[in-house]
Amino acid sequence: MAGTDNSGGNGQRAGRRASVWRFAAANTATLWFALVAGGMVLLLGGLGVDAYRHNHSSSDESLLSLANPGHLIAIVGVALASVSALMGLYVAALRDAETRPALLRRGAAVSAALVALVAVGAVSVTYIAATGASISTHNQNSTSVVSSTGGGTTSAPDPEAVGIAQGLQQNGLLSTSGSGSGAAPASTPAASPTMTMNMKDAGKQPTFTQIETMTDKQLLPLFPAGTMTLADIPKFRGQLEQARAAAQKYTGVAAAKAAGYVNTTSDVPYMGEHYINYDILRSGKFDPAKPTGLLYSKIGPNGAEELVGLWYLMLPGINGVTVTQQPVNTWAGNLAMWHGHPGLCLVGTKSASENETAESCTAKGGAFTADLKWMLHVWVAPGQENANGVLSYLNADLFAKQQAAGNTGAPITQQNGTIPR
């Protein structure tokens, strides 16, 4: 009986020891800061998953979307790290506090940190939810320009926009205060300080040669997710064939000039010279067989201009096109991403900048264009190819040829010459 009683006592003491160990562990800063490290691992892992998804998708999604497992993992990581850090601070702060005033003083500092954390988190989440902030994914080669507004100096914008805007203004097709016939607001919010040029297409896609030589089923996986269906491909192929037939008529710049196309830019890196036909533009009609513009680059022998692609332009205010919605009923599927150039300011032949406001441009004595829209490049020129795809914004293959020819585009101050009418 004595042995039995003693055994029972040992069991009770062991249970008490285990309970004390658990309580003691929760009261050590080491445990909580180890959990902080675990939370950081989850956060970084979630960001990695998010980056992978965006590099393999062309869709837009809310920053708060839990359909993306990367977001969920990162949120759990942030919550775990934050709570554990606060608990660790509480444990460290309250340890060895022997009096009530000491407990209050030490606890107050950590409580203030908790209140600040909750407040900042609530404001951030509320703002993101209210503004509908989202992430767009376009994983193409990029070139960047940095713009600074609000009285500072502004570097050169995408040179594609500059000469085009001046030509449109001189031909009465673009007012100095807005896009097309739409009036600009008094102020236009500035875009991100760094404008990345690869934000203007849906991602890597089939080339014209692939579209011409592969079956519909072979092509479908090569399009970015959600941009094309099997039913769309035949129509899309037919439209590209019309565009290719048009390109074949203007392989030489002389034929383009005879047909009414005039140049508006220098030989822009990744794009080439932008020739435009104002009569086609004024019609406001989309027709793959009648491109608004032609792209030439001085990559031929002795710097001769060669046709490298086509481009299309549809101005808001003409034939129902609006400034807030991309042109509809144009290219089959959902691959076409018509792009614009926001806050464009031209100061004669002296300077040009993007992401300006009407006020900042007026202060410079410039002509303001709220948002130059809508443009699209199409790479179907004979003998030329764009490995990034037929409707990609930039053409890295062309840029390599421009570099080989010693021609990578003129400085922005040379873009603003007289535009032939």
C-alpha cells in the first residue's frame, strides 16, 4: 500500500512539474522571439509564393485577396510575428518587476506598442480595401524611367509619347488640356515615381510565326492565362494575317510616305520610329488591314530604315472611344492591352515629362495632355520577330539590332522637331 501511495504521489509531482514547465516556457522571451522568427519565415515564404504566382500569371488581383495562398501565408506570418514580438516584450518587460508601479510603467510601454500596431494595421487594411489596390503582372523585359513631380526636375518620359503628342496637337487631334475631345481634370494624380515600361502588355505570348505555323490547341497554352480561348484563336489569326498583308505593302519608307504616313519620333529603343497616318486616325475605326501607324528602325545597311512593326492608335472622343475604358471590339480575345501615357507635358522643343499635373505643366509653360491614349504595337513585319510575342509592348530583339547598328535612339530633346502635317 505504501508503495502504491508513493507511486501516486510521484505521478502527481510529475504532473505538477510538467504544468510548471509549460507555464515557465510561456514566460520566457526566448519562446516568443523564436515564434517571431517562425512568423518571419512564413512571411518571406508567402512573398516567395506570391512572386512565383505573379511571374506565371497575367491576372490582376487585390492585395487582400486570400485566393492567392501567398497572401494567406504572408498574413499568418505577419500576425504570428507581431503577436509573438509583443508577448516577448511583455515577458521581458515584466520580469523581476516586484512592485505594482513598476509593473504599470513597464506594461504601459508595451501596451502603447500594441495600440500603435493595431492602429497602423487597421488603417492600412481599410485603405487598401477602400481603394481597391491591386497587383498587375506583366513579366516582360523592361526599361525604366524615373519621374519626379511637385516642383522637382523630371527626367525624360517614354520617348514614344513625346513626338506623337506633338504631332496630334499640331493636327488638331489632341487638345493641350486633355485626351481627344475629353477635358482634363484640374489636377491629375502623379503616377508611381518609377514608371516601368513593361506594365503595358499581358506577358509572354506567341510570336507571329508560331501563330502562323502551330495548331490552335498547340497555341492555347502559349497565351497568358485568361487572354485567349480556342474559339478566339481563328479570328485572331485572321486579323494578324490582315495586319501582315498591310505590313508587306510598306516594307520601304517611301511607300509609307506616299500613302500619307509621316514620322513623329526618333528611332525609339525597343520600338523604332513612329510613322502615323492622320486620315486613318481621324476615321476612328479599328481595322487590322489599315494600321494607324508603322514602325521603322535604322537597322538596315548604312542606317537604312526598315519596317519592324505596326502600331494602332484610337483617341478618346472619336467614334465612341472613351478615356476610362480600353477600346472594345478590336482584337479577338483578351490579349490586347492598349496603353497610354499619363500627365504628358511638352515645353516646346526644350523638354518633355510625364506624370505631371495641369498646374505643374502650366508653371513650366508647357502643353499638357492628361493621358495620351490608346496605343498598341503589333509585331508582324516581314523578316522581323519579337520573341516576347506578337502584341508585346517592347521588342528586345529589335533593341539588339539597334545596338548592333549603333542606333539606340536620340535624346528626348531631339524628339520635338516640326511634325509634317
